Amino acid sequence: MAEKDRDADVIRLYDQLVEIEQRLIPTGLHVFGRHAELKEKTDLLRMVASFDRPEHGTRALPKLVAEALGIESYDALLQETTASETKDLIDSIVFEAVQHFCRDGADSAVEWLSFRVNVDRAQSLPIFLLLANITKQLDSNNEIESLLGALRGEYILPGPGADIVQNPNVLPTGRNTHAVNPYSVPSQRAFTRAELTADALLRRHFEERGRYPRALALVLWGLDNIKTQGEGVAQALHLLGVRPVRDALNRATEIEIVPLKNLKHPRMDVVMTVSGIFRDLFAPTMALLDKAVRRVAALDEPFEMNYVRRNIAEKMDLDGGEFDDAVGRVFSNAPGNYGTNVNFMVMQSEWETADTLGDLFVTRKCFAYTRDSKGRTIEGREARDLMDHALSRVEATYQNIDSFEVGITDVDHYFEYLGGISKAVEKRAQARPAIYLSDSLSPQTKIRSLEETIRLETRAKTLNPKWYEGMLQHGFRGVAEIENHVANTFGWSATADAVDPWIYTEVARTFLLDSEMFNRLQKLNPHSVSSLTKRLIEAHDRGYWNPDEEVLERLRDIVGDLESQRAERVSA
Ligand code: BEZ
Ligand code: MG
């Protein structure tokens, strides 16, 4: 191997290790009524301090450190994809400052930073005062009192629902969570961030496939758009090449077209599948998105610069239909219905060919939320043919991750949505789409492929002793969480063929073939161990993984042993 290639490989490996190391992972489960531990707090506070927070009059701590070190553009440094000693230096100074804060308080951290790199005290102090306030709120916990109060029918103070890093005002917990004013979405901040993310998404696709996708499928969730104040919505608008406009009451109800000459890319066709929760919470936003697509489709622009217009014209040519029957791009469940059921089908191993999963997704989600030719609102009309056609043009699917607490292998909902739609596209477009994710967890806007994200989550969580030991402190429930992660990982094989075989190998090695670990797990929760083992065998049977025969034998023995033990317990 040439020396240059080797160096590049080492740097790539280094970057990946740093990424895993810096990933904020929840260690253990939240116990209702109990406050956070110190070690979790340090990581959390470091993340909180990493963002500009104009609403609190504070700037990002890494930025202050960078400026004190004489670095011109910290933002440019952040977006760089390769390793950098400067970035490491900044991170380590921030980390140490937060440690000082946790140990000795705000003044001490301010002094240390001023002494270490000459950070202006007047700028760093407000950050640490904010952290002090957050710490105080993390240390108090009224969850049980509030629950009892609510059960007695008492008034419970309201508080916003969001992620702590996104919005520290969610603290203290144990309040009556309120969601969002849908008319406020997307916020200016969400729109600014979305521009960076959407551009990065298109850039990545272009680099990988040599062109922009003919159409994109986006998954929009309710809770996600609450927490990010509409980043997903803003991404869709940006891809279409439009901006939201606010009316006299400051409500985002109108659309402004960004002229082609000001766009970095053609107007993208976006097929949006929104969750039932999103539909229920964000009716005005759905109308805004529908309006945006209609306005863009009606623009007199060349097809090569306006993919919405091109795809809709194609559909009208194909079946001689009307504009209003071809333009719907906002899909969800039938009114009153929720979810795709793809997760249930996968978990119960009840599908024969992968197409079944994609077809189920469309059956559940092909209800268009749009308007008719007279401008009357249509709230969920079955439009399978329209969705089939829209998906047949899709070459990339995408979803935003909104919180460090819940990632794509923590719950079955990511694979039911992003996996489900990707499988639906694969059949309709006759090609597997590129599948991307990004997260709103860090100040960086980084696009990852699904495969990269699964590797990262597997390394940071499922196979990370820090994560699974944290889970195992919760005994029975912890083993169930490990099993859940493996099942959800399996869901990505089922819907998107996106799991490297080594992941199954390492899961087997870590939890089942290591006799000490196996015995611990079996004592705590034999039921979950049995499910986990069966899942790995199923992964083999479905061709996702090809272990050595002796490994397979061992797995089958485990299942057999656990079943006979269970039978003994039942008959005893
Ligand atoms: C949502 O926030 O829309 C959502 C949450 C969980 C599962 C599916 C959707
Ligand atoms: Mg669930």
C-alpha cells in the first residue's frame, strides 16, 4: 500500500474513533423520580455549552476558545471533515473547563479559562452561569410529586417539550409538557441550520452518484419538529428553493420563491411522509408544505432546474390526469390512524419477501393531504397511485435525528419509517435509493449514509461496554434493552439491507459466546436472551449474516437449553 494511502486510512480511522468517542450516549435508563449522575452531567453540559444561545445571551464555548487561540473561522473548522490538532486542542480545553466547573463552580472555570488561554471573563461567565442554573435544575427532581399532583387533579406548571441540548428550558422535568405553536415552525434558527444540512445532503449525493436525485423522500416526525422547531420542515422548504414568509401575526403561512439564480442547486422534488403525530400537531405546516410544492410546480422554469415541475408533468402525461391530482407530495396515514406497522411485521417475523414490507408502508401511508381543483382542503384521501408514482422517481431517502437520547437502533420507529419508505422506493424505482441521515445533535451538520450511522450507533452503543454495562445496572430491563437494540438493528437488514455482517458476529461474540457475559444475562433475563439468540439465527436464515457452522450450532443449543429450562420452570 502506498504511504499516502496508508496515511489517509489512518486519518480516516482516527476520525471515526474520535466520532465514536465524542458521541454523547445515555448511560443507563432514566429512572422516574431520580436525578442525573455527575458523569452524565459533564458530557451533557459540554454539549449545552457547544452552541450559541442568543436567547440566553451566550456564545458557543468552543468558539470563544478558538478566538482566544487566534483562530479566524471556527465555523469553517467545524465543517472540515478531516482530523485536526486544532480541533482536538479546542475540544480538550472545553472539556477541562467543564470539569473545572463541575468540581469547583462557575468562577473557577472562568478563572481557569482566562489563565489557560486568555478567554474573556465577561464572555465566558454567562455560559457557566447558564450551566450552573442547568445543574441546579438537574439536581432537583419533582417528577413523582408532579405525577401525584396530576393524579389528584392539581395544576401542574407547564414547560416546553424538547431535548435538553436543543433547549435547556425543558428543565426542570416533571412539568406539564406543552408542544409547539405550529405557526411558529420553522423558526429562523431552524431555517438557517436546515440550509447547511440540505446543501450537505445534496453535495453528498452528488459526490456519490454524480448528479442530484430526481426526487427525495423525506420522513417528518412530530416530536422531531417540536424539538428542533421545524428543522425537517425547513429542510424540505430549502430543497424546494422557497422560504417561509410570516404574516402580520408572525405566523408562517406564506411562501416566497427563491429565484433560481440564488439557488446552489435545482429545485428538488420532495416526497414527504409525515407521521400521524406530525399530522395531528402541524396541520398549518402541512398546508404550508403543500402550498410550497404547488407554487414550485407551477413556475415557468426549465425541467432541468425544476424537478418538481418535471416529475409532475411526467405524471400528467402518463395518465392524462389533472395538475391537482399529480401535485400532492404530503402523505400520511388515514385520518385517525398512526404508524406503518412495518415494525410489527418485522418483529413478528411475518413477511416473506422484502417487497411486502415496502408495500405495507405504502398501504398505510398513501393518504394525501392536499387541495382539490377548487382549493378545498383534502384531509387524507387515499392516493396510492400518486404515491407509487412519486416514489418511483425517488433516488435518495432521508431523515433527521433530533436527539442524542434516541437513535436509529434505540426504537423500532426509525426502521419502520426510513427503512419502510426505502424498501417501497426500491420496488417502485427499481433501484435501491441512497439512504441518508443527519443529526441535530452537534453544531456540525454532518450527513451520514444509513450504513455509516448503523456502524456508529453499534460502536457507540450496542457493542460499547460503557453503554451495555450502564444498561445492565437495570437488571432485567437492561437485558431487554440490549435485545431491543439487536432487534432494531435486524430491522435495518430487513428493510434496507444496511447492516454489515460483522455486527451480528460481534453481537454473538459479546453477549452469547462469552460465557461469563452469557451467564450474567441469562440470570437476569432468560427470556430476552432467548429472543436475542433467535433473532441472530433468523438473521442467518434470511441471509443477512453467514456465521461459522459451530457458532450456529452454539446458538441453536442456547435456544434449546433456554426452552427446556423454561419448560422445567413452568412444570415445577
Ligand atoms: C413522531 O414524533 O412523529 C413519532 C414518534 C414516534 C414514532 C413515530 C413518530
Ligand atoms: Mg415502541
